[in-house]
Amino acid sequence: MKFLIAILGLLVVFGLAFLISNDKRKIRYRPLAVMIVLQLILGFILLNTNIGEYLVKGIANTFKALLDYAGAGIEFVFGGIANEGAGPFFLNVLLPIVFISALIGILQYIKVLPFIVRYIGLVLSKVNGMGKLESYNALASAILGQSEVFISVKKQIALIPKHRMYTLCASAMSTVSMSIVGAYMTMIEPRYVVTALVLNLFGGFIIASIVNPYKVEKDEDILEVQEEEKQSFFEMLGEYIMDGFKVAITVAAMLLGFVALIAMINGIFDMIFGISFQELLGFIFAPFAFVMGVPWKEAVDAGSIMATKLVSNEFVAMLELSNFTNLSERTIGIVSVFLVSFANFSSIGIIAGAVKGLNEKQGNVVARFGLKLLYGATLVSVLSATIAGLFL
């Protein structure tokens, strides 16, 4: 039965993507088929094999060690604020972002990450049928973040046509930044985080290839990565540490505001209609949860969490997920994979603002297709969750 539902889920995702395609005649089906098969293989390996279990454990243990190291710095600065074993969410989940951001800065500085991203991106471009710039951008977004990635290609921003700009922004919204992956792993199972990261990478290309099909000519297939301004090691380290702290503070502020607003809106709806706002959204999103593989009796609760992520962000939704103790392990797994992306309304502003800061004209272009961007990125999350549901 779950295979039939998965097929239905794939048909729904592809149908919804096809519905808003810019040019249905230009869709190239061979790269699509290759990437879907790759998603199925990778999903099976990560969720159903000993190799996948070993790989996920290795990644999870690495991040656990990093969080423990980060804990030493947090304890030194904030020791005594909380009782042992009862550290606040901000200290335990968000502040480690500062340390992980510093590590990313070091790997950038010694040219390890640029080398990996550039050459894996080159291999990816052969698989996905897209340009080198698109493939580089998808990988770089997962490391640098959805706004910072555009700085690395700022020389080309003004010259990028609208159709390619959409794909770059879609990749940025469909992935998550490596600096906050550790935070996710404290809230949901690491294997779901790793699975989502891998599946979203290909899912972003799949949906973009349907929604926004085009072929990059050889003379246009140019990648110019902007080298960061030469800094001393400690200048760079200070910058990345401060960047990490800004991310932690920003996420904390967003959580504070969104959780409070949702609580208020839930209260108002409950008082007037006898049903909370999230429950109402749950009914709207329940069919999508069902085609992802969630049992119908749990689809409304799952839909509520999915909607929370869309209107707020993934952190708020992950907190909500932990409150639903009635959900089965399969449902938790499917919804967890869905949550690991930046596909929400606030990301439209973040990406458009980042591009506008580099080139005002292109920033306005991005703002105009913002809703279409969110639509496509949400379909990427649904696709990844549907693939994961096959193996849970």
C-alpha cells in the first residue's frame, strides 16, 4: 500500500510542478529520471542499510563532539544560569552555531571547502544537466547559507538571466546551512536530517528542471567564484564567530516572535471558532501529508506541523513536532525530513534582500517570483519526504 501512496505522492508533486512550468516543451526527462533514481538509491542506503546507519552515526557523532566542544565555551560564559541538565534552548541548541560557524570559516580559509564544493559541483552538473553555476550554488548554499552564497558569485549576479536566477534562489531555499545542522540534530533524529540534506540537493534540481526548464549553452556555462577579501587568520575567525552569533540571535528572535504570535492566533481562533489556527491549517495540509506516506488518522496533526513550518520556520515546527507524542515513528520520520529546509515565507525576504544588497535590479526580479520560489521549494520538501516514506 505504501508503494501505491508513494507513486501517488510523486505524481502529485510532479503534477503541481508541471502546472506552473515556464515552458513545458523544454522539460528534459532523461536527467529527471536519473536524479529520481539517485534519490531512491540514496534514500534506501541512508534509511535501510548498515552502510547508511554507519554513515549517519559517523556524521551524528561528529556533530555531537562539536556540540560538546561548543558546550565548553558556553559553560565558561553562561555557567550558573541554568541548573545542571536543564540548560535553556538558546544555550543548548542555538549558541553552538557560533562554534560551528567558526569551523566553517577555518575550512574556507584553508581552501578545503571551496575545493570540495567546486569539484563536486562540476560532477553534479554532468548528472543534473544544468550549468556549473547552478550546481556550485546548490552545494555552496548548504555550507555558506542561503544569503551568504550569493556573495561568492557576486561578479556574475548582474549578468545572470531571470530563468537562471530562479534556479539559484530555489537551491538556496531548498537546502539548509551547515552551521545549523547540529542544532537540528538536537531536535530531531540525525538520520532524518542527513537524509533530507542529501535528498533535497537532488530534489531542488528535479523541481527546478520542471518548473523552470532551460539548457545552458557552453559559452554561458561560466563559474566565477569571488575570492574573499584577503584577511589575516584571526580577522577571518572573528568575522565568522560574529556571523555565527548573529545567526543564533536572529533565530532566537524569530522563534520568540513566531511562537508568541502563533500562540496568540491559536487563542483567538479557539475563542471564536472553537478550533485553533494550527488545527485549521492541519486540515488544509492533511492531503499532502497523506500522499507523503503519513497514515490518514495522523495526517491532520502532521499537516499542522507542516503548515507551521511554512508560515514561521523549521525551528518552530520542530519544537511543535516534539509536542505530538501520539504520532507513530513512521510519521515522525516523514515529517522530520519535510522540515529540514528553508522553505518558508520569511526566506523570500531573506533571499531577495541578500540579492538586492548586491544588485538592486536583480533583487527586484527575485522579489517578483518570490511566491513561485516558495511553491517550488515546498514541493522539494514534499518530494524528499515522499521518497523517505518509502523506506520507513
